[in-house]
Amino acid sequence: MHKIGFFVTTVLIALAVVASTAFVVDQRQFGVVYELGKPKRAITEPGLYWQAPPPFQKVGYLDKRLLTLTSGEGNAVPAPMLTAEKKRVVIDWYVRWRITDPLAYVRTMQGGNEAAGAAQLDRVVRNAFQEEVNRRTVQELISSKREEVMSNVKRAVDQAVKGDKPWGIDIVDVRLMRADYAESIINSVYDRMQNERKRVASEQRSKGAAEAEQIEADADRQSQITIANATRDAQKVKGEGDAQAARIYAEAFGKDPQFAAFYRSLDAYKDSLGKKGDVLVIDPANSEFFRALQGNAPAR
């Protein structure tokens, strides 16, 4: 019974020793074997590997994939920078990078992990952007020199990480996402922009009102001219009609003077008696005016 217990204990100890000396590196990682706290070798290919049992050796892992560092990472608000115009601006950027030499990386970075490299890289990138922003205007940062700024920053960061003491990383890309005025002057900038827009709007409204008045004056003038021309044409037509009517009356009256006298008497009756409220005091029996109604000679 004691022999069986001893055998089981021996097997368990052997398994524990084997487990402590075996480790797995997958395709997304680098493995770094430390011997007495110092990096000894790097493992770049995935698989099952062996090490001396702790505390003689231990294994650390680093991410092999593409990593992203953004501005203000770990800080609430990125620090403002001064442009060539002495304007305080805040920029947002990101850097894509990866670890290429695990041993060089852990020997250079305090802590030997991705966070340590990101913190050190953040300082280098911010300094590079600071130099570029100090030499540029806001307009250049926003549009005209944007690509040149990013290219210069990438070049400066590359030189820093691959200098006399390489970091063991590659800088894949550097991008400037946004450049904006600092919070302390945004309100004044917006006020100036708003006042400028108000000035332009007021100018446009004044121009519109002047054009409206001119159009209205032209329309009134055209209306008066049209009415005057229409009145003139109407009077002309009316005069021609009256002249033609008088000619026709004269021709008709000339053919039958007695009928003409009778017709004029009827017109006189109509003009004298056809109006409401008029009072006419005449003796019909002795008046020449009503002779046409009495069947006698027409009134003259």
C-alpha cells in the first residue's frame, strides 16, 4: 500500500515538473524565455516548447499582431500645441505599429510588455507632432500640408525607434485625424465665425432688399406705362367710334329729317325724364317739349 502511494506521488511530481517546463506559443504571439530575470531567447514560431523549471527560467509573451496607439491614450484631454501663428490647437492622431524583434524590445522597454512600449512610443510621437505643429499654420495642418506633416512625423519616429539602440518595433503608419482649436479659444473663434456669418447675411439681405425695391419700382413704372397706353388706345378707339356713329347718324338723319327730329325728341325725353328724383314742371298740352308724344310735330 505504501509502495502504491509512493508511486502515485512520484508520478504526480514528475507530471508537475513536466508541466512547469512545457509551454505553448500560438500564432498571435512571440515567446520570450527569461533566465534568472534576463531575456535569454525569443520564440517566433508557434508550437510546443520546453524550458528549465522555475525559478531558473520563465516565459513571457508579446503580441505579434498590428497594434494601435492613439493620442491621449490614458489621458482625459490631449495637451494643446502652438502653431506657427501662435494659435493653441489640439490634435488627434494614431500610430499603427508592431513588434518585430522580441529580444530587442524587452531589453529596451522597462516592463517588457506592450503597454511599456506604447507609453514610450507615445512620448516620441507627441514630440514629433509638436515640432511639426510649431512650424505649421492651422490651414496647413487641416488641408494643404496635412500629408507632409504625417510623412515627416513617421520619418522622425522611425529614426527614433531604429537609432543607436533599436526598440525592436516597426512603425507601419502615422495619421493625423483632427486638428482643432483648444477649448479655451473655441468660444471666441465661434463668436468671430458667427459675427462674420451675420455680417454676410446682413449684406445679402441689404442687397436683396435693394434689388426688391428696384424690381418693384420697375414693375410700377411698367404698370403705369401699360395703363397709360391702354387708356390712350381706349380713348382713340372711343373717339373713332363716336366719329363713326355721328357720321352714321348724320347720314341717316339726312335721309329722313322728320324721323331724325323724332329720334332726338326721344333722346331728350330719356335724358330729362329717366333720372330718379328729378322734378319737371311743364304743361304738356301747351309745351313744344311733349309734342312728339302727342303725335304732333317733334319737339325742337
